[in-house]
Amino acid sequence: MAKRMAALWILLIVCDPLLGGKTVRIGGSGFTLSITEPDGWKIDFGTASQIANFVMHPAGSSWRNSPVVAFGRLTPRTPQESLESFVGRDADEFEKACPFYEARDLDLALKGFRKFLIRELSCPGVRDEIVAVTEVPGFFVTFVLSSDRRDSLDEAVSPFREMLSSFDWVSWEAPPTSTQPSPH
């Protein structure tokens, strides 16, 4: 499945600013998504492919060495699955890792047109995360801002908000393949 998802990704980096940084466009079979790389941050493809389609971290650091990191992941969606059930399953996984976690809905006052279900998850003394999930045709798109230091997470909310506000998804139907008339 991961190989199939990786095969869908075609990276196009375009240097026209959307909200302040550079716009990154990613194309796959039947879609294109775009996000803005906030000033002072780096969007990195491929180095964390075991956990996400891309990671974002402060420039000058790596995703492994940064006190805070954001990542984005596309998850194929079944027709029966709702956004709420998907997010609930994600919260169940977080609870397995941290039985005493705390969760609350969060409003980040996003400026884009896309609606996200946003939750703040905290495992006191261990890890804090802000999880934003949206539904697009065929996928759930999850963005996570994560840190083991609350102050680092709080300082990164503005660039995370900028990235989420810039998110755009365009679906299209693949053009039909030409067929040769069959001889009768």
C-alpha cells in the first residue's frame, strides 16, 4: 500500500507565494494538492516516508532533531468511513500509547476554504499534538503538529495555521484512453 501511495506522488515545487512562503504542489492519480511552506520552515519529502508523505520542520534543523515537527499523510478512505470515525480511530491509537491523555476540540481560525476537524491531544509530560483532518475525494488528509515540549508546540501554531489555511485540493477525472476501433 505504501509503495502504491508513493507511486502516486509527483512533486512539483513552484516558487510563487500563496501566503508568505513557497507553494508546494503535489500531484497524484486524479488530484493535485497544494500547501504553503511557511517562511522559516522546510517541507521535506522522502526522509520520513515510514510515517508520512511529508514532514515540515524549522529551517536549519532536521525532522529528527527539531523540537517540533509537522507532518502530512494521505490515507485512502472507504466509502463507509466518515471523518468522525476516522478521527475517533486515530484518538484510540493515541490512547493506547498514552492511557491518561487529554483531548479537546480546537479552533485555529483558519483563513482557507477547507474545513478541518481539529483536535489537541496531550499526553502530559510526554507529547502534545494538534491534529487536523479533512476529507477529500478518496482520502483523508491528516496534518499533525507534534512536540514533546509544550512551549515549542505553542510557538509553531502560527506556521501550522498558515500551512493549513493554504491547503487546496483539486480533483479531476483522468482523460479516457484512446481506443482503436475493433475490426468486425
